[in-house]
Amino acid sequence: MNLAVFASGNGSNFEAIVKKIKKGEIKINSVVLVCDQPGAFVIKRALKHNIRVILVSRRDFKNRDDFETAITERLKNYRINLIALAGFMRVLSPAFVKKFKDRIINIHPSLLPAFKGACAIKDAYDSRCSSTGVTVHFVDKEVDHGPVILQKEVKIDRADSLASLEKKIHLLEHKLYPQALKLFIEGKIRFKKGRVCFINF
Ligand code: GAR
């Protein structure tokens, strides 16, 4: 099983996944990082763990198709079975999603379908609701949408600041994402009528 992690920024989820692979808790033959931001901290994390980096900056291409074609070309040598989006702040085209059908997984910091978009934690915090959460899901043609693999609630306490809520969410993400990837890699996920079900979970 060969994994490509796509990330644009800090890369804490990327590193959480890599640590589980290094401990042997997730059985992966090779990992490569695909990053669209030349200055992203996730690149430093990848180099620290000796993980190869494919840097494809959107600014170098005139449109999304060319950008995605470049990614696909550069991934060819890696024989990728699974793509994990970990803070990859670009919307992939339906054509790209189709190419890797049921093999692209995303993590989102809310209980989808609530609080889609790039500021999900702040949106939930500002809404004054009593809970939010984390969702790991397969990617389909819509943004922050697709069959849910794992989803877990996080309480928003009165005493929470935005920073403390972010911390709680990220801590949960670092557990939930490796857990969901492990289920996929061990062949424990099946689809029934567009929904995910588990075998021997
Ligand atoms: C994570 O909270 C992830 O859920 C979110 O970006 C953050 C990346 O953090 N993704 C989305 O909002 C996708 N819509 P990281 O770079 O430290 O892993």
C-alpha cells in the first residue's frame, strides 16, 4: 500500500500519520508528501522524517487542470493506492476525484455537514453551539462532502477560547485520522448504498 498525503500548511496531521506508520501501527510501504505551498511547515516535517516531497505550486500553472495533471504525472512513479488530504486547501476537480475514485480521504474539523469550509473551527466557536467535532470521510465531487468513515464530537465548554478549542480538535484529529486510514488499509471498509460500513470493526 502506497500513500500520498496532500497538505498545504502546518502538517500536524501529516506528522501524526507518519509517526503511526513509523511505529508499524499502520502498514504502508511508502509515503510521499504532495504540497502546493513552497514555504509550508509541512515540508520541514517531511524532511525531518526522510519523506519525499512533491512540490507543485498552483502559481506555476495557468489553470487547475494543468496543476492536477502535473500532480498526477509526478505521482505515477509512486503507484499510489490511497490519497489522504491533510489540510490541503485546494478543491480537487471532479475529474481528479474520479481518477482516484473511493481512494481519496479527507479530514475536516467539524461534524459534517455542519461548518464546511476553510474556517470550520472558528465558525463553530462563533456560532456559540455547544459542540463541534471531527469528520474523516471519502472525497466526492462536492467540497467537504462524501461518505463518512469516522466522526467524533468535541464539546465546546463555556471556558473555551478559540485557541483551546483548536487544541482539542487537533488532538482528536491526530487520533481519528490514523485510525480511519488503518481501517482502509486493512480492507475493513465497504460501501453499501453510498454509505460506509465496516468489517470486523
Ligand atoms: C486540520 O484541522 C484539518 O482538519 C483542516 O486543516 C487543518 C490542517 O492542520 N482541514 C480543513 O479544514 C479541510 N476543509 P495541519 O496542517 O496541522 O494538519
